[in-house]
Amino acid sequence: MIRCLLLPVIFLASGPAGVVSEGPTYDVLIRGGDVYIGDGSAPIDADVGVRGDTIALVGRTEAARAGKEIDARGLAVAPGFINMLSWSTESLIAEGKSDSEIRQGVTTQVFGEGQSMGPLNVAMKRRRRAQQTVVRFDYEWSTLAEYLQYLERRGVAPNVASFVGASTVREYVMGLADRPPSPSELEQMQRLVEREMKAGALGVGSALFYPPGSFAKTEELIALCQVAARYGGIYTSHIRNQGSEIVEAIEELIRISREAAVPAEIYHFGTAGEENWGKLDRCIEIIEAARRDGLHITANMHAYPAGCTGLTACLPPWVQEGGADALFKRLKDPAARRRIAREIRSGIKGWDNPYRTVGSPERILLLQFQTAALKPFQGKTLAEIAATRGQEPIEVLMDLILEDRTRVETVYFTDTEENVRRQIKLPWISFGSDAASMSTDGVFAGYGTHPRAFGNFARVLGKYVRDEGLVSWQEAIHRLTGMPATNLGLDRRGLLREGFFADIVVFDRKEIADQATFEKPQQYAVGVKHVFVNGVQVLDDGKHTGALPGRALHVSRRRAETDASVPPRTGHRWADSRLALSTLEPLVPTLRVGTHVLPLRGLRTVPGDESPGAGDAERRGLAFPRRAWEREPDWTTLTRRVSERDYSLPVETPIALLPQNAKVGSDDDAYRAARLEMVRESLERAEPPIKNPRVLDAMRTTPRHQFVPQPHRKYAYVDTVLPIGYEQTISPPYIVAYMTEKIDPQPDDRVFEIGTGSGYQAAVLSPLAKEVYTIEIVEPLGRRAAETLKRLGYDNVFVKIGDGYKGWPEKAPFNKIIVTCSPDHVPQPLIDQLAEGGTMIIPVGERYQQSFYLVQKRNGQLTRERLLGTFFVPMTGEAERQRRDNPDGTKPSITNGNFEMGTDVEGGPEHWYYQRGVSLETKDAPEGKHYVVYSNDKPGHLAHSNQGFAVDGRFVESLDLSYWIKTEAVLAGPKAEQLAGISITFFDRNRSFLTTWRTGPFPRTMPWTSKEERVAVPRTARDAVIMIGLNGATGKVALDDVRLAPVPR
């Protein structure tokens, strides 16, 4: 069965506005395309207007004018693509056009795989200058931020951003030595990371496959990532091994993520070597297990079964210690050569040896030589060159490196096409080229490269989306745009929404394709028609305009420290340490004291004279005070401030002391605190409140975040509906608790739930009843819920796949029945399966006019008690076939918009639901006798009423909305969209969110005023929800005579 419909409160970021305009002017207007927002939703038929560097319109407009108009009929319009792994750090200096990627729709390139272009000292600049080949330049910068600014000043077509390289900061402090850093060296490395993070770096990037990155131990990386975490950065890594020890390498990345409390991403995910291809299942399994545990683990990939790096990667790590000069010296030493050859053949434990991994020198393709005498070998395999020279391949390998005195660009055929296909279907995968962008003429004419430099992104869309149908267009575009932008924390990038930067690609889904091959890699992709970067056109009808509008993208952060130090206490080695924010996760804020990570908790602190010793505190994770406090912290206010990026925490904020390797953000830490706050604020203080102590205890102990998909876990303990996949949702905690309290399950009861969904409701019921039986009609959802319940130990919950209308007769009778979807009548099978003396709660009614009913069977007779209004999606299966009334989407309307039909059981207006902070008034009504008043004095809290209605966008172009409104001392809420008035949220036929339209803002205080507005209806809309009142704003707002009238298409 299906849970509550998504309400507007959850999706606060506005989608396409769609409001009909009267002659606005735009710099660029892209008309009539199939617009992909970038959030994974289906395309909409819309125009996109650009003013300056910003998207000013996503909707339909007939009267608008523009300096340039593009006819996009039949074409896809999407946010510009993000290359999650680019090596264009030097090629963009030589030529800023980025031809090979602009022609694929890439508008942002991300650097920093282990090596970054800063920080650099004098010695590093000297070494890098000596290694320059095709591109030669002076290092006019010393920091990473200065390098990105240098690119912007010089002029580049794409936007650029970068991680700070773990190898780079190591080399800055330690040179190329293969040893652990001393404590002072590690502290200096951390300071370098901190400086770059303050300047806007994305996080820390590592390349543990290559020296000097391979010299770093896990603890060193954790220490650097803890600094990045303080500034909201992420960790991304070319993991230590993609061959025989790939599982251990992924486990290392997960450990770093867990112990540093930092999101983590795997570069160019995949298994290397035929003997390791079968390990892909295990790799996916451990990543998804970590994600279920609350860690934000993602990966990127390129779309080829072959990778590319230097031929020097075939040399053991010790050979490369000390840099290029030391390497060449060893290659000239006969004794060293014998050892090198032996270790290449036999391997070294812990070394991911690509020569052995590929299995044959025939699978090693040489791409590029600098030395003229070696140019004829470009495009030939190592086996072919060895045969030509009449030498052993390993000897030839060493000679080629020594003769060319470069790393020698090389392709390794390490993977299988089948694994590439499987990886592309993974929802946590984004895409990167792992290559430099370039042109086919100029300095790079004839340059040997991997075909992914010219074809990676077009190949994803053409071969794997269109031709093979591995994922949908909207899913692939989401993973090229909105998902990476969100993961990286890029400001107003990755989506086609009004107010976002105008990075836009227009392409033909029938034509887009890669042309580059391993034999002829310098072949431009086809199918991309137009590309805009920051509102400037860089590709016009497939031709580069020469424009260079790219910007250095700096993630804006600031570090806030408290005003005071922790006071010294006898025996506390962390006395006088400063407090600093350690992570930006809204529901998992942490502090750092000395060498300890400190998650903020909603706990009472102990009086100062009762403080435990440091050892006790470390073992028990007890709250530790600056002084004695009388009450618990206001968790809601604290998390709101963090989510608003206000990190100035008061010195009174209690803290909890945990060891450095504590599981920050685990259930026993911040999730538990957030869950307790949710129970206190959203259940115990709600209207009507939840009072049953057993139900409250179950809500306090049931880990809702374990039932919520990882991307939405930060909202797990917000009282709202959340998507769980398969077009289904998980109900708000209040509704779960309300329904549970009404049936009052007892320890010996057998409870039946219709609509398993995520399994959360069944988990709440589990400790309250003897047995819980639950049925789900969506098979994959039911199976996933069963696995989650089993993993969490809910062994008295039994899941069945089937039609809930028919019940579960083999297990009947049931003492209690709880139904989480709405039929238009109480199904007779459920009545029959309800035991004598039993109780059922069920939402019943028409599609948009439903109420909870409490049904009880006493002495063979049924009693029905109507409870509060509600809005669940329909019961499907047999119930859908028996439904008598289906709403007419061509005639949308509101019921009781004049508020004259009296009140429901909550005291709110009849036929509205999920009502908070509302009362009916009669004094000075502008129309009729009654109107509604909403009051709220707590910023961010909701005081509103909701009502659903059918609207079919195929036949209804817009809605004429009219209403009376009066305001008194109204202030907007913490978020820009939290305004007094009215909002309408539209959903498609799959009940997926489309867009939200809002009134206002209105004056703080305003007398009764009549308003008329026109609301555009998305063509794909089939449902809508209107919300009236204070959507997080404070003060009072009164409304009357709210009416809708359809305008036909």
C-alpha cells in the first residue's frame, strides 16, 4: 500500500514557477524544450529565461521578449554537466576553451585527485616545472585558491573547483619521503588544509595508488579529513587498491568517513583485473551497508572498461620515493633494475600492480611520448613495442620511461563492459572523465589521450541511456547535475531553477553520441547544440563561440569559535582548548576540544563540582559543562541555526565528550538527540498531543533514520513526509504516533498493518504488541522493508507481499488493525478479520476528502467514530477497482473555502486536514459569517491547513485564485519561502513533486485585502495540495473566501 502524499512542507526549494508573464525581457530565452530540472523529476514542457548570469524563468511565457531566442522544440534542456574528476589543471592554462568537454555539455570541472595546484612551496614549483611537457608555464601562485583565481583571470570556458590534495600538503611539509609525519609535521599539514578550506576548497582529495600519496597511513588521512569536516568539506579518493585488495581499500575509505565524520566519494569506481571482476558485488554490498548506517558514501566513474595513467604506475612505490630524478637514477642501476623487474612480475603485498592486474602486455596501450624518436610507438601496445625491439616487455617498460623521462601516458584495459553497465545503474554514482579537456588543433593537435577526454559524458547519455536503457534520462541527468552539485556543496548550481546560475546545456537525445575511439581518440562528440556558462553562450549550434566566462567556484564557509575556552580542571589534558565547529550536517553538529570530537547533545550537563575525571568522561561519553546549567539546550533552535549556516554557538551550549574515534552521528549520539527532541516538540507538544507513555517510549527508541533513504536522513526526525522510493513515502512521525495511540496496542495483541512501506510503522508497533503482521502491495518495497526489519532485530514482525484490501485471512483474527492508505469504504475483509473487542484505525473518504475513523467491534456490532481529517493516497488493488467516485481533474475546486461548514474535531474548518494553530472567527468577516485565523510565535513552526484537489494539466492551463487576507505583526520564518499566505504544490501522476507556487510576501500588518492571482499549472500535473496559513512565519494571518477557478488550455 501507499503512504501519505508528499506535502508542500517538505519540498521547500521551489521548482519551476510557471507563472504566466506579461511581456518580461530576458537576455536569452530558450523556448519549448523538454526541461530537465536536474532533481531526478520527469521533464516538463517549459521555457527557460536568463538575465545576466542567472536563470530568471522556468515556465511558459508567450509575451516575453529576449535579446536571443533559441527554439528548443524536440530538444532536451538541462543544467550544465559536472565533471567530478577532471585533469584539466594544465590544459586550461594552454587553451581555456575546453573544447572536448564543452561540446559534451560540461560546464563545471572539478580537480584534486591527490595532487592539487596548491599549496606549493619553492621546491615543489621547481620539481613541477622540470616535469612540464606539452604545456609550459610559470607558477604565478602559491595557494590553491590563488590558482583558481588565476584561471578565472586568464579566461576559461567552464567553471572550475578543486579539492586540496592530500599528496600535495604531504609533499609541501615532508617532501617525497616515505615515512609517517611527526606530530609537528601533521599539525602543519592540517593547517595547510584549514587555510585552503577557509578559502573555499571542496574538501580533501587523495590518490593512494601513487607516491607520495601511497606513503600516507590511514590515521594521517583521518587527521586531514577532520579538518575538512569542520568546514563542511568531503573526502574523495583514488583508493589504495582496485585489484586484489579492493575490498580492504573501500573499507579504509569507509573508516576514514566514519572516524572523521566526513562524507566520502570514491574516484573512478570499478574493479581492476579479471580475477577481481567478481568482487564488484562485495564492493557494492559494503558501500550500501555503510550508507544504511548513515554514512554518506558515493562514487564516480568513467564509462569505459579501460583506465589511463602513467607507465610509471607499473614501478614499485619505493622506486618513486624522492621524485623523478631519483626514479631515473634507479632505472639506470643494474641491481635496482633486477629488483624492479622481479617485483613487477611477482608483486608486493599492498601494492596495486597494474602490470600484473591487466594480465598481459597486450592490454597495455602507450598513448603519448615526448621524445621524437619514440613518437612512432604512440598507439601501440607494450607487447608490440617489445616485439619490435626484441626485448622482454618489463625491460622495455623501464627503458621507455628512462628514454622519454616522463611518466608516459598509458591505457590499461582492466575492467569488463558488463561491470561498467552494472555500475552505471547504481543510484549513488556520478561521472568524471579522469582526463584533461583539449582541442583537436593548437598545442594538443595529435596528442595521444584516452577517448574519455572527448566522449565520456556523451557516451553515458547516448550509449547507456538512449541505446541500452540502463537508466532513465531524468535519472542520468540528475547524476550529472543536481546530485554532484549537492554532494560538493556548490551554491546555486546543478538545477534549472529560478535564481540559480545559468549553466545550461541543450542537446538532441536522438543524436548525442561519442565518436572518440582508442585508435582515434581526438574525435568530438555530437548531439550537443547549445551550452551556456554563467549565462554566456559558449556553444552555439554545435560551434564554440570562443567565450571564456568560467568562474572559480569557492564553497563559502566560515569557521566560528566560541568566545571562551573550557576552564582548566585538574587532571584534564584538554584544559584551555578552544571550541570549534567540526561538521556542518544540520542534525549532527559537533564540536572539537583538543584532540577530541564532540557531538552536541540534547543532554543535561552535570554540576561543575560533580564533573567526572577525564578518563570516565572518555569512556562513558558523559556531558561535560563549562559551569552548571539549569535546563536542556534548545535543540530545535540550535539545529535551525546550524542549517542556516549560523555557526556562532553560545558559550552555554552543553557538550558531550567522546573519544576521537567515536562514531559521530551514530544512533546513540546526534540521531538519538534529534529523535528525543522530535518526540518532545512534535508529539508531546502537538495539538492534540500524544500522551500514551508506551507509545511515546516506542517513538523515542525506534530509529526512523534507518527506514529513510540515506539522502533524506538529515530530515529523519523532522515531522514530515519523506520519499522512500517507488513513488511511495513514509508518514510523518506524528501521524504514526497518533494512529498507534488510537488503537492502543497491548502486550498480548496481534496487530495487522495494511501498507508496510518502509517498515517504520511496524517497527513502532513491535515493542507494543506480541506479533505484528504487515502487508505491502509494492513488492520491492515490501522486500526491502522486510530486510530492514530483520537487520534491526524486529523478530516479531512478519511481512507479506499482497493486496491489503483482502487482508491476511490465514493469520486472522487480529486484535488491532492499522491502515495507512485510503479506501472509500471500510473493506469487508478487514471487518471480518478484526477480532471481537478489536479496534481498527483507517482513513476513509473520497480522494481529497478523508477522515480517520476508529472502528471497534463489540458484541458482534461495529461502532465508527470520526476523528481528525487527513489525506492519504488511495488504497490500490481491489479497493481501486471498487472505488465509486473518481475526481475530475478538469474541474479543480476547493471545498469549504468560505469556512462556513463548521469545525472538525480539532476545531479547524471542516474538510481541511493536518491543521495547526487555527481558529474560526466571526468578528468583521469580509464574506459570510466565518473566517480562519492562524497564529504562531515560534519561527519555523507551522500554523496552517491543507486540502488536496485533482487538477489535470493536460486540460487546465492555469488556476484563477481569489481570496481575502489580513496580517498582523507577520515576520517571515527562518527560510525565505516560510511566508504567510497560500501555497499550491503540484504532483504528477506518479505523485512525484513538480513545483510549488506561493503568494506574498505581504506587509507585516495589513487590513482585510482582496486578492486575485493566476497560477500556472504544469502540463504533467494530476494532483495538487493547497496550504493556507503561516508556513513557518510568525504573527497572525486571517483568510476568507478562498476560491479556485480553472482556465482551460
